[in-house]
Amino acid sequence: MERRAVLIVGFGGPERPEEVRPFLEALLAGRGVPPARKEQAASHYHAIGGGSPYNDHVRKQAAALKAALEREGMPLPVHIGMRNWHPYVDAALAALAREGAERIVAFVLAAHRCEASWGRYQAAVDEALTRLDGPRPDVVYPRPWHNHPLFIQALAARTAEAIARLPESDRQRAQLVLTAHSVPVAMDGADSYVAELQETGRSLAKTLGFGSFALAFQSRSGNPREPWLEPDLTQIMTGLAGQAVVLVPIGFLCDHLEVLYDLDVQAAEFARTLGIRMERAPTVGDHPLFVAMMAAVVRASLA
């Protein structure tokens, strides 16, 4: 019988203060990033506690997925491989190969696909496969799931938590603002990335009973002269001065720097200057509905 397994593929992040600068050096190597920019990024990590909870959240997602698959009669090994930090994709694939895995579902932790969020992760897996000794397992990827009903329901449940924190008088008039990481306009897949985000947004707004929503982009970096996806979150928030806003990071599946600093620190401070009452929805993380979706996607990929 074919030996099957799951590889969760993520970004990776430093977990302790002493890992922050080595992580940034590895992440930014060869990009010509000025030292001052690296120090600024390091200060952001220190502002959220000296590291990122990303890896820990992914471990919880992996454990929950493994348990869900076991309950459904599909006991499979579930490994984690990161593109930018330990445990690296290479090490995870090598471990799976040693265990005799013949067919692996690579679940990339990105709901909306473009070169940055999807293509680079596939490339990391492909490169790791070429470095394996011995037989190479067959790696398959799930079909797009940005509009999977269980993903939408998980987002809706998390958003409802934020709405419930608003004063009752603000709940009916609150504005729904959805965010995702900006990418260069010229990046491969940028158009489909936006289309998938819009599709997720429409389904989420309908599920929650909102007549409309705004899609905003955040956390842009790189050459300031290069066009990136807009509108920026600050542009959207400026137009909502004095209102109540529910901020939903639909482009992120667990809390990390772009959520805990860019939204909870920077965006929250900007909201206060505009008199905005802002509540940020938690990311889906290991919400049972999202884990159920992961399990369904894995089953479908192996069918």
C-alpha cells in the first residue's frame, strides 16, 4: 500500500530574540537591504516580544490536522517545512523520505496564490526534492481553497469575535475592512491573487450579513518607486475617520509580525489618530473549522 504523508509548508520565523538577526540576515541575503532597514525590522520583532509566534501556531495547526485525520480513519505523518527558517523544507522532506513516504500532500499555508505566496514555496519544495538521496516521493498540491465553505466559516467565526468586542451601538454601522500582504503589480499572478482575495471577501461579507467591504493591502516593502498593489490600509482608514472598523487579515492564516506589529501596533495607532474604533479579528489559526477544511483538502488531494 502506498505510504502517504502531509507536509505543511510555511514562511518560518525567529522564535527567540537571539534568532531575530540571523533570521533577517538569511531572509534578506543578496537583496541589498540597507543595515538600517534590517535594524528597523529587528525592532519590530522586539516590539512584539522578541520573536514571532508563527512557528508555534503552525505546530498547533499541524497537530490539530494530524488528530483530525486520525479521527477520520486516515492516520498520516504530518511534518512541517519552512522556506525561510528552521525547520527548513529540505530537512522535512528528507525526514519524510527516510520514513518511506511515497506520496506527499504539500499544504502551502497561503489561501491566495501568486508568485510570492505560492510559487516560491513550490520552488523550495522542488529544489529540496532534487537534493534528496534515493527515491523521490511524489508531491501533490491541493486545488485552490480560498473560497472553501469551511474556510469562509472559520473567517466568519473569527470576525464575529471582533464584532462582539464593539459597543453594541457600533455593531450595525461598523465597516468591514479586509487586509492582505501587498505585492508588486508586475509580479506573476498578481491579478489572480487580487481576484481570489475579492472572492473570499464577497463570500465572507455575505456570510456575515455585510452589504459591502473594503479590501486593503498592507506590509509593502522593496523599491519605493515600484508600483505595488493598492489601496494601502492607511488610505482606506483615512476615508473611515471617526467610524467603527472591523479589521480582518484574510491574507494571513496565523498571527505573526505582519499581524501583531503592522496591524496591532502601527494600524491601531493610526486608527487612534483618526478617531476610529478598530477591532482586529483573530486569524483562523487552529480554529476547528479551518482544521476541518485542511483535513478535507488533504483527503481530496489524495483521492
